[in-house]
Amino acid sequence: MAGLFNWTSFAIQVIAFGILYWLLSRFAFKPLFGIMEKRRQMVKDQMESAEKNRADAERFLEEQKQALQQARKEAHDIIELAKSTGSKQADDIVNAARAEANRIKEEALRDIEAEKNKAIASLKAQVSGLSVLIASKIIEKQIDEQTQSQLVEQYLQEVGKSS
């Protein structure tokens, strides 16, 4: 009987286990597996979201690096442009100063030439005036008083005849 009791007990335990398993699967395992599946899906979604966020962060970091590099390049270009513009302006100022200096020099040379010509004309006038004066003095000495009085009388006669 002990062998039968064991088999009976075993059969009862198997049946009880089957009923318990059916009850658990019906009322506990399905909701538990559903919760576990939801938890697995949530973890999977969080991992995907974390991976997406990491990829977005890497992409954003790369964009920021490129923007920084572009800003540095633009700053360098602006500095180079300012240097070249400053250099060009300095060259323009130097060229304008040279042109102005040349203009002033040529104007001064023209003024000097004009003053020289005026001085020469003035000297010529003075020389001719002095020449006439010297000639008249020489002539005066050569013509004596008698000749002068004859000339005066002759002139007066001619004037008298004309009137």
C-alpha cells in the first residue's frame, strides 16, 4: 500500500500542480508576463531613446564644432580683410600725400618761374630806363648850351608855324 499511496499522492500532487499551474498561468503568469513584457519594452524604448539622444548629442557636438570652426575662419577672414584694407588705406594716404607734394612742388616751381620772369622784366625796364637816363646825360654833356638854345628856338619856330 505504501507504493500505491505514493502513486496516489504523486498523482494528486501532479493534478494539484497542474491545477495550480493552470490557475497561475490564467491569473498570475499572463499579467506577470504582460508586466514583464511592458517592462522589457520600456527598457528597450529607454535604451533606444538613450541611443537616439546620444546620436543627437554627437551630431549637435559636431555641428557646434563646425560652427566654431566657421566662426574662427570668418574671424580670421575679417582680420585679414581689416589688415588688407588698412594697408590699402595706408597706401592710398601715402599716394595722396605724394601726389599733393608733387602738386605743391610744381605749383612752387611755376610761382618761382613767374617771379623770375617778373624780376627779369623789372630789371629790363630799369636797365632801359637807366640806359635812357645815361644816354640823355651823355647827350647833355655833348650838346653845349648854344646848341641847346638853337634847338629850342627851332622848335618854337616850327610850333609857331604849325599854329
